[in-house]
Amino acid sequence: MRYSGRAVELLLVEDNPADARLIQQALAQGTVVSHITVAPDGVEAMQFLRRETPRFARAPRPDLILLDLGLPRMSGREVLEEIKSDADLRRIPVMVLSGSQAADDLQCVYNLHANCYVRKPASMAQFVEVVRSIEQFWFGIVTLPAR
């Protein structure tokens, strides 16, 4: 399906392959997201967003970024800080999707201008429901800026 007449692009920044697969499967069962790019760490996410390597030279601009906090090489906090301090990237909505229960993490990501923070549910059924509600909210209710 398309959002406002165009294909929907999602960047999933997730180092856990099982969580990445679950998110992809839940979104595949939905009706909106057209393409998902998975970056397994923060460095690759920033290379993708900035189109820094030949591999990402033609990378699409995502409509939404789902960002885990516990990433190798470059943490989710660092990725969020770079995105929100970059005039070319800061308008892309960033949803932190993390298993962290730490109040410091919550406070930090909002201080870094995350658009929202969602805790990963413990059960698979709840996880799928959360992912589907993300799709419905971000691409069914919210009006996003042009890429």
C-alpha cells in the first residue's frame, strides 16, 4: 500500500536478528509499509541515512526510523543525537523501540528529540500488536513531512 500516494519507506535500526525478523513479519502482514531497510548497527544506519558509501548511494529517504538503543559500534543514543543535529535528517520521525526499562534512557531520548519511546513487549503476541499499531498510527493517522 502507499501513504499519500507514494511508497512507504522504513529504516529499522536493530541488532537483534530475531526482533528484526519479527518486526518485518508483523509489518508484512499490515497494509501500509512498502519497503523496510534493516541496519544492524548505528554506523550502518548513519551511512545509509547520509548515503555515504557506494552501497547506499541511492538509499531512499525513510518516512520513519525505528531505533533500538542497545546497538553495537554506535549506540542508539548517538544515532538519535546525530540525526536530530543534522539539518537534512532532523525532520525524519524517530521512534525508539527498546527493551530498556531505565528511566534515564527514557529521559535521554526525549531530551535528544525522539518522537516517541515504546518499550518492546515481552510476549510475541504483544510485540506483533505493538508493531501493527505503530504502522496504523504513523501511516494511518499522522501526517508526515515530505521526504
